[in-house]
Amino acid sequence: MKLYKRTWAETDLDALEQNYKRYRALLPEDTEIMCVVKASCYGHSDCAATPFLQDELGVKWFAVSNLDEALRLRKLGIKGEILILGYTAPDEAHELIENNIIQALVSVEYAERLSVCAKDKGRVRCHAAVDTGMTRIGLRGTAKNIADGLGTIASLEGISLEGAFTHYAVADTMNDESIAYTKNQTALLYAAADIAKSRGIKLDKVHSLNSAGGIYHYDSRSALARLGIILYGLKPDTALDLPMQLAPVMSLRSTVSLVKTIEAGTSVSYGRTFKAPRDMTVATITCGYADGYPRALSNIGEILVHGRRCKIVGRVCMDQFMADVTGIDVHEGDTVTLIGSEGGETITADDIAGLTGTIGYEIVCSVSERVPRVAVRNGKRLGIYKL
């Protein structure tokens, strides 16, 4: 694939390695790390990142959202364990079996339907989701109710129940109420698991820790820590300090297509929401909301041009936007930075999220499919990928 100089995202494998190793160092060795690589590694490119995680860093556990993502990892040569965290249609049981993929069980009824579809083909490896307070998927009720459900699932033909897990709702919120809520979630999962084990149900992997949980709510009973957003160099919550330094993995670059001088009073872009207060130099940038660059940055966002911050002027369009580059020696074809560092300045996905009323997760996941991903290692390009 050729990289055309328009807009592209760089995936810094050195930063990915730093984040992984720093998180790994915070946990005991017997807590295995499951790298969450759903949504093509949160928009960073599974093609670029997952073989590196496996082959260079020795990662053996991966988590994805759906069957399509899991099969894609197998095609990329991922040989380790893959857990689908969401729903797979029961009639796709043969795909799970043939590709040795672990399926999350969203309910007892779902497990029963999966069992019917699987029993003539083999056994589906499964981890049962336990709803301890997220109210999304999983077995619900008291610890005894949940253990009863685990017992029913374990008895099903075509199902190999190998583990159980829960997901925290507020692990990254450190007020007293949220801390207590997370403790209650943890207690319910392991109480249910203990009852199940006392009844002879073997659960090889019981896990509760997510990115924030591994740092703020570590529990030695969790066999796996599901490392998500921190792996990509973003905080679970920007308000919290972390006991490790993060290195953002994604940079988003674009290109100047035109530089022009406009007179005071000239309006810029759709809706004429910006009118030049003085004579200005304005650059047109080849990126827009179809590339995942938020339209909400209109008239408030900034970019980096030759290491200097420049204000977006006018509305962000589908494929282009304009920025005030007055006083900067800038020309057609110059590279600009929308996310990342240049000179002594940095704009993070969290910075953009703060301006647009969302979270950094959404910003990096929203960089669209038409934006090529470029894997970078030691400052050199290793490959160019489509999502």
C-alpha cells in the first residue's frame, strides 16, 4: 500500500512497548495481561500492533469485541488466546470451535442456545460474563444465583466453561461512593466463583481487572488484567494521576493544500461563523470530519504547524478545514500535526476530547477507515495499513 500525502495516523510501536512494560511492572508476574485490541486496537490498527504485541512482547491473551475481529486476528497470525467480549450469534458456533476462540456468555439462555448449535460440532470455549453492577451483559443476582447459573452452563453439552469475568463501572473514579461500588462488584464476582468452585465447577480464569482496576483496585484473585486504554497511552480518566508515565501511541498528521492571505472582514467556511478581525494568512488542511476529525473543533481547536499552535478558523468541513497561520513560513505540501508532538508542543486526544465534550477513547477510535495507519519503530516506517 502506498502512502499518499494527505492525512495519515502514525502508530508508535516504541510507545506501545513502553506502556505495556510499565503496566506489566506494576503487577505481579502471576497476573497475566490480556491486551484489549478491539476496534482495531482502539483505532491504532490491529495489523500494526497485534503481531508486535505477540512476537516482540510475548503477549498471549487478547480481547476483542466480536467474531469478525477475532477471525481477523487469526488471519494476522495471532496464535494466543482470543476472548470475544461481546455477542456472537449462536449459529456461528462452528467458527468459534474451528478457530479456537473463547466466547463471552451474556446469559444462561444464550449459553443454552450456543450449546444447541455447538454440540454436534465440538465444544465452544467460554468465559461467563457476570453482571456485578455494569448492567450490560452477564449473569445477575446474588452470589448464589450467579453460581447456580454457572452450574447450569457447566452442565451444557457443547460448552466448555473455562472462566468468568466482570467489568467495572467506575474503577477510574476515586470518590468514596465509587470505591465502595467497585469493592462490591469485586466481592460479588469472587463470592460467586468460590461457591461455584465449592460445587466442583472448575474455572481456570476468573478476572475482574481492567486498565484502571489493575492500578487502583488490584486483586490477586484476578488471573488476568485486561489492559485497554492505558496500552495506547491515554488515561482512563484525565483527572487521575497514574503511577506510570504514559506515551501516546497515535499521532495524526495532515497536509497543507493552500496558503492564502485574506483581508479583514472576510468570512471563512460554511455558515460564515468566522470573519477575519484583521488581515490574516490562512492555510487549508486536507482533513475533515469524514476522517474522524471532530466538526466540534470548528473555531475552537488548534493544530501544530512547524511546532507552533494555530487556531482553527471557520467550520471543519467533511474533507478540509482552515487554520490561522499568520506569521508562520508555511507552504503547500507542508506537514501539520493534529494529534501528537511537534517542536516543544503537544496536542493529545484527551485535549481534543476536552474541547469536544467526550473522552480520548472516542477520539482515537473515530479516526476513520480512509486514514492510513503507519507503523513506526525507532523513527522508521515499518508498514502502511488500512483499518
